[in-house]
Amino acid sequence: MAEGGAATEEQRLRPPSLFLMLAETRALFELNSSLLLSPLLMRAPRGDGHPVLALPGFLASDLSMAPMRRYLKELGYDTYAWSMGRNFGGVASKRAALRDLLRRIHESTGRKVSLVGWSLGGVYARDLALQMPDMVRSVITLGSPFTSDIRATNATRLYEVLSGETVDDNPEIRLAIAGDLPVPATSIYSRTDGIVNWHTSLLRPSATAENIEVHLASHIGLGVNPAALWAVADRLAQAEGEFKHFDRSGPFAIAYGPPENAQS
């Protein structure tokens, strides 16, 4: 009975409204804000030089992740692009190539790799962590639809047309990605996301898993939003094998939602 109720609840999820989708144009403001606040952003905790692989979202290329890679490189990380051109989707079809990419980075650096994925890139990141946990240090996703009713996005139909896969293909992969990861995981999301229903970005909080809400962020701008960038840098700065939940008392404190134990 409870399972049926849960299914009904999931079926009620809808893609973000037309208003929120049209409001995605504010992503340019988020980028400009990061440029203006770059001196403040550079005060984030510095990295230890470990490798970070940045995975772009659906229909995006490495260019979309360039600002984040540049920022993280300046903080001391060894950043890597996915170098597969534009992301036309395909969780199952991309698995082998992504495994090879992760293996090459791990072998060339001799260190575990942190994965930062934007939207669909975050789904890839979670899948990689499940397949190759010994090579992954942590996973950070931004506006990624991986749980609940993942059809509740404004890009589902286009994804299915361009990738040749439906979101209902490979249910065992989908269920695994939605579950707990064997490595520390952070999901950064916004309730004003105009592409992805924010409920689909919520992971199950635990001692090594957390959700961070960024107020008023757009989906397209989440990867260049200054508060999101600070959160990514802060999470990556944790020592390998250690995890503490995000401290919202930093310079962008006003931009974050309350800790999970205070959320309804």
C-alpha cells in the first residue's frame, strides 16, 4: 500500500513551469556575478592537487564547464575535461567510454578522481562511482535528475530523441544511480530550476551524503553561480576519506537553503 502511494506521489511530479523555464535567461547574470565576485571566490579553501573530472550537461560541451575548471585549477586542483564533444545523452551508451576516461586519469595521476557533473553529467558521475568506486574520491552533482520521477524535466523528450534511449531503459541502472553511493556525495540544486524538477535532484542524506540548495539559481547558470562554485570548492577541499556536512556560514551563507535536518 505504501509502495503504491509512493508511486502515485512520483507520478504527480511535473517538469518546471513555463515561467521558470523562460526565467533561465538569468544564467547570464549568474555568470557575470561570478566574474565580479572572483576575488571573494578565490578565498575558498584551496585544493590538494587531486584530479577533478568535470562532466557537462545534456547538449553542452566542455566549453560549458570551462569557467568551473578554470576556477578549480586556480584553487590548486588538477582539472580534466571529458573531451567527448557535445553531450547528446545516452547513460548506457556512454558507460564504456566514461570508464576508460576515468581509468586513464586515475592511472596517469595515481590518485582517486573527484567527479563534478552538471545536470546529465551528474547522472554519469553517479553511475561511474557505482561502477568504479576504488577510483572515485567524491561525487558532486549540480541540478542532476537521478531520483524519483526523472521524467519531470523539460528536456526528457529531446533526450530520448537524440540519445536513442528512453529514461525507462535499463531500470536496474536507473535504480542504482538513484540509490546510495559508496563514496561521499553532494547534490547541489535549486528550487527555481527551470529545466529539472528539483525533487529529482534530492539524494538520501546520510553521514557521507548531503543536499545543498542554492536560492534562486537557474539550471543553466548553476555551474557558474558564485554560491554553487563556492560550495563545489568547499566540498572538494575535504581530505580524502573524510566528510563533514557543508557549513553554510561562509561568505555566501544567505544564498543557501537550511541544512536538511531543518528542512520540511
